[in-house]
Amino acid sequence: MTVKKILKWLEEVKAVLLMIVVQFCFADVNVFYKLAMNDAMNMQILVAYRFIFASLFLISLAFLFERKKRPKLTKTILFQAFLCGIFGGTLNQNTYAESLEYTSVTFATAMVNLIPAVTFILAISFGLEKLRIRRAEGKAKVVGTIMGIGGAMVLTFYKGEEIKIWSTHFNLMKVVKLPHELSRKASSEKIGLIYSIANCLCFSVWLIIQGKMSEKYPYPYSASALMSTMAAFQSTVFALCFHSDLSHWKLGWNIRLFTTAYAGIVVQGMMITVMIWCVSIKGPLFATCFYPLMLLFAAIEGSLLLDEQLHLGSIIGATLIVLGLFAVLWGKNKEIKMSQLPIISTTTQQEDDSNNENKAEEKV
């Protein structure tokens, strides 16, 4: 192997390994959320702290790497950042936290894989994307969307037999004796489903707004810092409306501080930055394809650390959602390649015409 091939191979392996670490950390934060809930920490306050920590970290990154590059902020950019903060931050994380509180780690994580399908439905509704049902890529996106929705229904309404892959009978929420005991909400997948769909809708709207914002403000660190700052302000005001007693906001050296710092600095800050790098190197499709790993890691950690039980319905539903995800991604990727063909063909034709003209001139 040549040096160039070795370097190229190492570059590919590095991106793959980093994306595996990203999904592992995304799965970890679900377990920590559960432990923070067990310590009677309100999820609205947790989300507010998450974005406060993330803002401080991302502002530092933006200052270090983009302070001389980024243009002046305009009213349009600030308004788009405000909307990104609402849909991609405050509403997205609050609805996700509520879905996690009503359901299991595996359920909440599986529903995240519906985001591409929901984004496709919204894009069709707003005329941002064409259906193209007669083409293979159009059929793949429609079938993938139906499979994803069907998987969500199976995950919600069908449990089936319990799948005993291993049995540790280990539950951190029972092992760790925490100072407060939370009066748990009754587990209800139906209520959790509503919050999960709301989470997917918010995230999908954020993707559309973020795409528009990136066209005029293509600076990922600054854009992320701006969105996190907006989300920190919004989520703090939102949490204060329901929890004005400052005693609820105390963290201390406990699971609350660890969870908020981990969610803000490691996940919202570092891992999002790593994802941005992977997307810039490999493209968005590459990064999205690793999302099913988060479901796998969450299922393993939930069963090992929280003694969550896997059921046949969970496995069937999660499998349908993941297969639907890949069908939508395959259709979108093929559509992008097809849209580039005319450009390539035109360029090739122009080159051929230029070569023919040069040959004719040489003969003369």
C-alpha cells in the first residue's frame, strides 16, 4: 500500500470511529437523564442548564476559530437563530425529555430515527421537495416513511413476549441511594408517543430553518453558539415560568451537575462539533447512517444499567424504523446523484466540443 492509500484509509477509519463515539455519548445522556429524574430534578430545568453549559463551550470555540471570518449579524440571521433555538433547542429537548420520562430509553431513542421520515413529509407539505412516486428513489422514500410510522405504531401498541438476552437485574436508580425520591409518572407509551412525534416535528422544522440559515451564515461554530445561546435564554425563561423557586435550581456535587455538564459540554458541545467535522468531510448522509447505533447502545445500556426489559414488539418496531430510515436515506442519496447527472453530462459535452474545436484548428 502506498502512503496516500494508508493516509486515506486512516482518514476513513477516523471518521467512522468518531461517529461511533458520538452515538455512544448520545446514548449515554439518556441514562444520565433517567438518573437525574430519579433525583427529582425537573427536566425543564435540566434542559435550561444543558444549553447554558453548551453556550459557554460553543462561544469559546466560535471565538477561537471563527472570530475573524464571520460577518456581522443581521436581523434575518438573528431571527433565524431565534427560531432555531426554539425548534432545535427548547422545544426539541423539552419534548424529548418528557418522552423519556414517560417511556424507556430504548423507546425514546428508537423514535428519534423517525426524523428523516417526518422531515420528508414536512418538505412535501411545504413544497420544498417533490414526491416523484414513479421513480425508484421516490418509491423508496414513501415506503421508508410508511415503514417508519408503522414501526412506531408497533413499538407503541404491541409488546409481545419478553426477550431475555441477558439478565443482570442491576438498576442504577435503585442501587444509588439518592437524597430525594421522585414520584414517578405512570409509564404510558401512548403519551410518550405524542411527545416523541412532537420532538421529531420540532427537529425536522429546525433542519429546514437551519438549512436556510446556513446559506447566509455558513459558520458552524458561530451558528451553533448562536442557536445554543438563544435556546439557553428561551429554555431558562420557560423553566422559570413553572419553577420560580430557586431552590429547585441548585445543582451541587451530584448527579444533577454531572448530567447537565455532560449533556451541555460533551454532547451538545463536543459531540456536535465532531459531527460537524464528519459532515464536512463525509457529507450529511454519512453522519445520519450512524443514528441506528444510538438505538443499539441505548438498548444495551438500558437493559444493563436500568434493568429495562426488551420485548418482541420493541425489536420489531425498532427494526422497521431503522429499515425505513435507510430506505428514506437511500432514496434521498439517489435523488441527489440523479440531480447531478445533467450537470456532469453538460460539462462532459462542453469538454468534448472544446476538444473537437481544438482538433479542427490543428488540422487547419
